[in-house]
Amino acid sequence: MRAFLLCILASLLLALPASAHEVLIVQSIRSAMYDEALKGFRSASAVDSSTLVLSDYADPELARVINEERPRLVVAVGDGALASLHRIHKLPVVAMMALGLGGHTHDSANLTGVTLFEKPEQYLAIFKKLKSHRVGVVYDPARSGWYLKLARAAARQYGVELVLREVSDPRQAIGQLASLKGGVDALWLVPDPTAVTRETLEAYFLFAQTDAIPVVSFSSAHLRLGALAVIEPDRAEMGRQAGEMARELLAGTSPAELPPSPPRKVSVKANEAVAKRLKLPLDLPGVLSKK
């Protein structure tokens, strides 16, 4: 009888779910940039976590994984990860490295994180230094309208006029870009996943080269394409910032009390070859290194 009861107990223990991790990290793809951010996240949060990389699976059943893992919080790294969690409403979600996370673009009460939107004043100071008085921006109001509203409010004190062109589909971007021809002194690429895509990037830099105007952007990858300057978040610090948010949420703070925040540490990089070609200054506000 005793052996029989022990057998039943063992069966019950085997049937129990695996031990839970406090945090489930959902990562879009394997990337050195994401690894850098996650290293910062882990150093600041010091939580027990497991990681699921979406690109490793044909069709990951996130709902099932979450039920099995039973995390108290989910971290979304990248836009694919953020999009995959749109149906998760009961758990707090902290997002980072995602263009789709904007300060005022989500109505999900459980979502927060660190955005890729630096303070607009940092960009405007560069345009002032460049003496770019009319700056063209192509954007999707649903994605980055809140940010351009802040930028327009601050632009006047920098002597900058933002010439805005709205799009609701990436296919509209090239046509709206063409409408800026001859009417702007610079282009500003904002982290807008509708207006700035892999398919439209070439058009922005071709336009700028043809019109001999500078491009100021948000990613150092754009320096190789011909951007004059970029303002880019420090990825490790972004991870630490997200890790601190996670700690607060796990301690009982509501996501509503922690709205999405801009990165607190950024670097400004300039392209020396482009500056020479356009005869523009390289001593831009905040420049840390030259590429």
C-alpha cells in the first residue's frame, strides 16, 4: 500500500507545471543589439527569467508558453515581440528596442517600457547648429503624432519650422517625400514604423543627396547610408532603465503609474564624410564620436 501511495504522489508531482520564472523575456530575433540591452536589463532587475526568441519558432504559442511559465511579468524586446503580445492583458508588459512603443500611442493599461524617442529638443539643437530653418518630416499621426506635437511646440525657440507630411501606409512615404523637394533645408527621420521602413530608407537618402541637404536620424546604421548625424539610445542603459521598471512592477507598482519613458542616456554620432561634402560643421551638440 505504501508503495502504491508513493507511486500516486510521484505521478501527481510529475503532473505539476514546471517551476515558474518571475519574468518571461520575448525577443523578436537573435541580435547583438538586443543582447546588449538584455545584459543591462538583467544587471538592473536581478530577476529569475526565461527567454523565448520568436525567430526560433515557426509559430510559437505564446499563450500556452505563458500559461506554462506562469511569469509575473513579460518583457518584449523588439517590434515583433511587442506585436506578438497584443492580446496579453493580465500581465504587466515592459517593452524596449521597439519602434512601435510610443509615449502616447497605446491604450493598453498593462504596457510600459523605454521608447526609442529621444527628447525632440536634442534634435532641434542640432538643426539650429546646422542653420536648418525648414526641416522636413514624414510621419504617421497614429504612430508618432504625439511626438511631433511636442516637437512643434519646442521648434520655434530653436528657429526651426517643421514641414510635416502625413502618411498612413509605407507606400505613401515616397510620394510625400517628393512633395518636400526644394522646400526644406534638412530631413529628420523619426522612429516611426510606418514612415521609416527598410523599403523607404533608400528613398530618403537619395532625396537628401539629390537636394544636397543633411539627414538627421535615430539609428547609427543610417550613418552608413548617408546620415549626417544620429541620436541613438545607449542600449545597455536602456536595458537597465527597463530593468528598474520591471523591479517596480514586481514590487506592486501599477503599469499606469509607469508610463513609457524616453531613454535617459543617448549618444550623438556624426558622419565626417557627409559633413565635408555638404560643408557643414561637425561640432554638433552632444557629439561623442565621429563615423
